[in-house]
Amino acid sequence: KSVCDVLRPTPTGVCVHTPKRSRPLVSRCDLRKAVKFSAARQDDPCFVDDLVAALHDATGKDGELLAGSPASFGICSESDSSSRPVLSELSVGIQRNDRRGVEVLDPAAVLVSDEDDQESIMVTFDLPQSQLLKMKPVLILAFKSPPTDGELGVTFSSQSLQPNTQSACISGRTLYILLTGKSSEGNVEQKWNISVQAKSPSTRENLKDVLIGGKSGSDVRLTPLLLFSAETGTDTRLTTSLSFLCELRRFLDAGLPQQSAEPPLLRLDSLQALPPLALDLSTSESLLAEIINSSAPTIFSFSSWSSSFPVRPGQLALSPALLGELGQRLEANEQQIRELIRQGMVPQKASEKLERLRRLSAFQKQDSSAEGESQYCAFLLLKALQTVTRAYNMQRKLRAARADPSTRGPICGLGSLTVSLEKLVLGPQSADLNNCRGSCAIPLINGNNHAVLLTYHTEQGNVNERGPCCVPLAYDPLEVIDWNDEGSFLTSKPDMVAKECGCR
């Protein structure tokens, strides 16, 4: 009898082997590797919504797959791929139902690599009891981050798949792998065993790296999900609210200027802040009016997300006058965004996401009886639009200052200072706080009498005295809208974003 116990699941879902004796022995069991699938859904509340959005955008109005969508779902270029019609059917169904009605199951999955001399890797999925398994399930494997090294051909084989053998081509463009499963005969627990094999034996190590990072005991780089017909599910207000927030993140990702380098990290909880303001039906009208009229950049954050944390639909109670003000500012900011899109500064895909946000918010500025949730979504949309338009207006201002022919050298003025924000789920993922740079010489920029005195004093050779410095004279706050298990709150971080410079 082997000195190793049979691989067995622990409460955490990881398969381990336990030696019966402490002395080191070599056996076939020692050569096996056990790892667990990462729980990406617990880290990202938009995980499913992002997948549904990708499925929605996979086909055009005629139902044909768009260029690039097959590669995103690991579909090879061969015309006989069984995944192509499935992807097209899912996409059309989700478009028809406006992304609603997708049912999902979370399988408990264990990935075990057989002995090192075997070419394939075995993946085992433990599926919960569900009537949904009587339908045609689609198994989605989502990458935490796409691979970057070339293209890898992979074959998946199992009696639980239909057809039993399916192929995928994994490249840097691949976000998901789509496999079609076999319907169940009854409401019973199932175990799917799928053999994963690289089409070229020489690329087996590449396959191990794609699936498990190439290291025994590490989390795999894929998250499994069983997805069912877009015709079966039912929409809820909770789903709609979360979809709005996830679409808001995608709009910010598409609309904000892209950073060319990774900026330094900033911890939001290390900053001084004013007391948080609850965003609900009890929020003060005067405070809401102040926030609506503020152009300060806004960060959208889940600070304490967990799998059990509900995203409750927020509601606001605005007076007809403030509703009108909100509608006017929404319209003005939308026009600015559309003009930026027309000029090619903002990608066209931001326009599509903006239309989706408008439909989800269901807000009409002419309707003074707009529901509380519609008001809430319209308020969030306005803050997102203000953040995007502000970013591009600041970029334009900085470029104009650099291109001014009257400038003689680096005279004191605003410059860009971008910081990265820690693990924000929605976004933006970075913020431009600006900084003041340049020299202070006669004539001084925004100088005062003290600065003038210092300048003349140092020019007389008094080297022990400091000269005027280019510093911020005025600031905007940074606004953070945060969701936790008690609701949504707005916190203002004062004196964060430099907006005017001078010599002091």
C-alpha cells in the first residue's frame, strides 16, 4: 500500500496528500501537484457582468461574430470550431434580453497535474446540485490576466463535454475559454474530469505556466464558471444596480486618458478626510447641490467587497429644481464628451458605454417624478462625466502652456502628477493630482510682496536666504464614493488636487 493517502479535498477546496510516516519517501504520489482555482468573483463584483458584457459585444447587429471576438474567447481560426455557433447564440440572446437572464453556477474545482512523464493535465470540477444542469451548460474559464508569450494550442477532452474533444487557441488576446458541456439527466451532484493537453508536446511547460503559473502549490490563473441560456434567467433591481456600476467602470476605463507608465501607489486611507456623507434619501439637499456643482475629480470604490456583500440599489430624493440642475449638467458634460469623441481624443467605444449608462439610469431631466434609484444613477453618471471631462480639459491646458511661444524657460506653472490608487474595483485606477513646477524670477507668477522682497534679497547675493518657490496656491478636493455593507458614502479629501500655482 502506498505511503501516501489518496488525494483528498480539504475544507478550502485544495487537494493535498498526507504522508502516513514522517520520513521522506519517494512515490508516485509525491510527483503529483495539487492547486486550487482562484476565487476571482470574490475579489471583483463585476466579474460576471464583465463576462456578460464581453459576450454581448461579441457579435454585430446581424449576429455575425465581430473581428477579435473569437480570439477573446480562445476560439481557433478553424471554421469547424464547435464554440463559434455557441458564442454567437449566447451573444445574440444576451443582446435580445439587454444582458439580462444569464444564470450561473460556481463549481468547486481542483486541478491536479499527473506524473511529470504524462503529457496531459487533469482538471476536476465538482458541480453542485442544480436543475440548470439539465440544460446545455457552457463552461467558461476566465483568465486573471491574459498570457503574453505567443500562441498556445490546447485540447480539452472529457465525457462531460459535447463534443467530447474541443480545442482552444490561447494568446495575449484571450480573456476567456469557452467549452460546451453535456446536459445532465437529473438533479444530482456531478464531477467533471477534463483532460487538458497542449497540441504540441514541446509546449507542455507553456501549458503548465498558463494554467498554474508553472509552480506546484500556486493558485491557477483561471476562474471557472458555468453559464446557461440568456433566455432562462430573470432580471432583478439588484442586478440592474450592479450592472450600472460595472458599466460605469468600463466607461471610465474607456474614456479616461491612458497612463504610459505605472505611477506610484497612493493609499486613500492615509489621507485626511471630512466626515463621510451618506448617499441616500436622507441626504441634505444643500450638500447634494454643492456636490452636483463641484467639478472635483471623483473616485468610485468598493472598500470592503466580499462574496456576501450585497450591492444595494441607492436612492436619492432631489427637489424638482435640483433635478433640473442635475439634468442640465448631465447634458452639458455629455456634449463635452461627445465633442472629445468627435475630435478623436476619447475612443469611440466610450460613446457606446455612455448610451448603455443612460439606458440603465432611466433618467430624464424633464421628468420631475424620476424615481429615487434613477436619480441616484444619474448622480453617479454626472460625477463620472465630470471626472472624464476635467481630465481632458486639464490635459489641454497643460499642452497649451507648454506650446506658448512667449514662455522663456520653465516658468512657474501647473504640471501633471499622477498617482496609482490601491485596488479600486470600479475606478479610476489613477488620479492626476497636478504639481507646480518652474522657476520664480522677475516678473513673478502670482507673486506677493514677500516673494518680491525675497527675490531682490537673493539677487543681491544673500545666498543664505531661500528664494521664492513655485508652489500650489489653490486646491480642489478629491471626492471618493465608496460602497460598503451599510450603503454608499461620499468622502471628500480636501486640498488634494493643485489647480493654481504661484511664487511664494
